[in-house]
Amino acid sequence: MLPTLCEELGLPSPGPDGSKRERMEASFNALTDEELPAVARKLLICHPPSATIRNQIQDILWSGGLYPSIPKRYRREVARRLNSEELYGDARRFDKLLEQLWILDADDWMVLLGSMRTGLRTEIQQHVHRNPEDWPAEILFDKLGAYDASDRRFALFLEGLASADVRPDEAAQRHFVACINEPLRSCGVELRETGSEGGYPTFSVVSLHAATKGRPKNLIFASPDKPDLRFRDALDNDVEIVTNADKVLVYDRPIGNEGLRWNDLQQWWSETEQIADANTAKRSLFARLKASLPHNSPPQTLLFDAFFEGFRGAVPLLPALLPEVWLHWDPRTIKERGRDALLRFRMDFLLLLPQGVRVVIEVDGKHHYADASGSADVQRYAQMVKADRELKLAGYEVFRFGAAELQAPTTKADVKAFFDALFKRYGVPTN
């Protein structure tokens, strides 16, 4: 069974010699440090350890992420707001949420010896379920360790309490969110509706400063030419490609708090194009996206290729690198619209990261700062930096590469280093 177990966890195949323990230790020791997080994630899913070990592993995995900070003071204020509120609608699902996040049984070995349970689980049954007046939310939060938990764990707790599983009533969900958002907003975060599941809204803890307000509704991309679009049904935001459908892609599925990953995009492409084989769909999608890059901009192609070559097997779970994304579409041309036209109507690349973070990547050739003769054009440059300001104020992060930078001998390594740093900054695992 050891080879199967190792394959399941992403460990090297164990050697034939030694005891089972020695063979497993040798397999584990053959891993690089960079490979350990991926194995840890698979372990948590395939062979969950005790709650204590699970929480330790999770907190280590989350420690490198950039999650909205909720200081202890504001966690207490959230609990106080909930003292007079119903903590849950479905008791069984509430218990399941606690089981997933907190350590409820620190004395399992006593149960194996025939003793009665005396841990936190038993106290919760007594003081939260049977006699709810015993423990207000403040005491329960303290008993769980919520005041000192990692930001990620506390956020998952609040998101779980707002979920339709724990509160199977939309009005109750929204009432709960409204109750705790007042103290949360005092520290710069809020529970925000970011998607839907089973007809109910889903809520995520997001920063008031680092994420955009709305949810993506229509993602129009992979078109170097202005698309010919129209609303089939404006009430439903249903977009129709009128002509040249092969020259533009419209991703119209909900994009949740995890952002848009390559495997999400590939699944959509596979179903849209009716391609049953996953490898065929992957190659076809890559070719379609690459073909949309401007022929007069080799640096964009170099950046696109360097991204996929740099991350290889990790790409499926990484944010999709979307080329030629239309931010603003207007049936009229800029010349027809005049000076009120939006300056930035298309982005070279866009990534939709977790927590609502939107990252724009621009590749700057001469046309960004020079006129047709190659002379510096201060007006053109001024327009570019103004457009950047507008994007940033709208909640986008903007990063620029110079075209010459992407034609250097170190291009692939430089691009990989940039994305490594970007993903680390926003807590996106790359292995």
C-alpha cells in the first residue's frame, strides 16, 4: 500500500529496502522544502490528522498568506454584538463548522479508555445547545480560542456562521452580516457577498481597501480587435457575440472568492467547446489564448510563455493569466465619443486572485511614451499614468513591464520571480 499512499500524497515512490517507517521517512526526506506545502494540503484532505495537528499544519500553511487583519479588540466587539443574536439556525451544521475549525476534543485517549467525554464538545452541548443562556457568544468565542486564532481561521469562522448551511434562511444570513459588519468595518474589513451557492448568497471577509466592490459578471477577453457585442437580455446581463464569435471569448460563469483559476477556465472551455479529453482541452485553450496576443508585440508573447514554462505543473491551481481583456466596451469609437471616453479600454493581462484582488499587467512598448517618429510624447505618457490612477482608484493593482525588459536573456527567470513575489504577497500557493 505504500506506493499508492505516496502517490496519493505527492511523495516520491518509496524504495524497496527497509521497514515501512524507514521507507516512508526516506520518501519524505527526498522532498524539497518547496514541495512540502503541497503534500501537507493533500494530507489534510486525504488523511486528516487529529484536530490539534490539523490546526497546526493549517496555520503554518496560512502564515505566508495576506489575509485581512482583525485585531482582538474588534473580534470581541463582534462577539458582543452576537450576545443577543441567534448563533445558528441549524444546530447540526453549526457543530460541523466548529468541528472543522476548532479543537473540541483534546482528551480522545480518555474516551478510548472508557471515560466519558469531558472536553469542550461536551461543554458546548451543555451550555450552548441545552442551556444557551449559560454561554453568550463572548464566552463561546473565548472557549474556542477565537480571539487569539489566526486571521484566516477567524475569517473562516465568520464566513461559516454567515453560510446557508448554518443559517438556512437568506434573511437570517443578511441580518447576521449586518450585525457584525459595523464592528468589522471599524478595522477596515467587512463580510461581503461574493457569490451564491444553491440559491443562497455566500459571504467572504474582505479588506475594504484591497479589493474591488463588485463581482465580475462578464469577462470579455482574448480579442485583440474590438468585439462586436450586444445585450441579448439587459436584465440578465446576457451578452451575445454578434459577429466573429471566434475572435472573442466571454466567460460568463460566477467567479467566487477564490478568484478565477486556470482549471476553472479549462473546465469552462472544455464544456463550451465540447472537448471531452482534458489534455486536448488544455492544449486547445492555451493555443486559443496565445493566438489572441498582438502579432506586433513579441514581448507580450514572451511574458505569456514564461508564465506557463515557469510554473508548469502548478498552473492548474494558479490564477488564470487572461490576455487582451476588455475593461470598457463602447459601441462608439474614442473619436466618436470624444474627450469623455475612458482612457483604458483594454488590458494586456488580467489575473483575478482570491479575496477579490484584481491584478492588471501591462507591457509597455514605444507607443506608450513616444510618437510615431520615436520622439518622447509627454501627452501620451500623461494619458497612460492618468489611466493607471483611474484603475487603481477602482480597486485594481497595476504592474508594468517594459518591452525591452522582456527581451533580455534573463526574461524567463525575471518573469518567474515576479509572479512568485506577486503570489506570495497575496497568499496564493504555487505548489
